[in-house]
Amino acid sequence: MPTGGTIGTVTAQAPRIGRKLLEAIVDGDDGFTSYAEINRRVGAKAAEIGLTKPSCEQVRYLVHELRRRRARPRTRDVLLDVVLRVRPVDAITDHLSGVGVNPRP
């Protein structure tokens, strides 16, 4: 085992992501951009404002969660679908109870 010197480079990564970087993730994701590209953009934004770059895993998790939330229908959309008879009446109770409903048929 080496007893001194430098073995490799260690980069600093943030334990928490600040609000401005979260906003950069939300603004930078259109649902089609790759995780790697969003991570590069967030890293550049972090450097620009003097914050520690979040890890790839943190960015990937947050983008995945953002996309999952965007995929869920909103309550008003489910209500409108029920009124227009696109969804059954039970869809609103399923949505409000947390059971969830499928995306619009």
C-alpha cells in the first residue's frame, strides 16, 4: 500500500441540493433530455453560482421523481374527465384516496 502522495482526484459533491439547483433541474427537464445532459447543466449552474455540484445519483433521482410526478394526472383533470364521461365516477375517489388512476385513456 502506498504511504504517501496522491492516488487520485476526489471531487466534492453536495449532500443537499439548494433551491437554485432544484430550479435548474425543473427548468432543464423537458421529459426527453438525458439524465447525463441535465447533470452537466446542473453542474455548470452549480459552478456558476459557487455551489458544490450534486452527485449524478442525486440528479438522476430528482429527475426521475419529477418525471413521475408530471406523469400523474391532476385532480382537476380527473374531475373534468369524469364530467365529460371519459373516466368512470370512481376515478375521482381513487385519485383522491391515493390509489391513483391511469393516465388519460
